[in-house]
Amino acid sequence: MPKVQCPDCERQIAMHELEAKTVAQSSGFDTHYRCPFCRTDVNNVTEHLV
């Protein structure tokens, strides 16, 4: 299972553990992810895959 490393606390987080918020916009959907441990936003998940 792929994991994401938080850019702030550097913990490894399983994809299902990330907090996600999706907002509908006129141009489509915008999804933001957040570390459940330190609450830091992880804007580009693919850059932090481990």
C-alpha cells in the first residue's frame, strides 16, 4: 500500500489515513489533503510518496 511522507512532521501516512476535503468548483473538483497527526496540508501527494 502506498504511503505519503508528511512534509512537516515527516511521518509516513497510509493513503487511507489522509484527511481529504473535496470542494466543487465551476471548473471541476478541488481536493485538499491533510496530515492527521500534525494537521499540515499536503498539497501534492504524488511528490511525497514513499
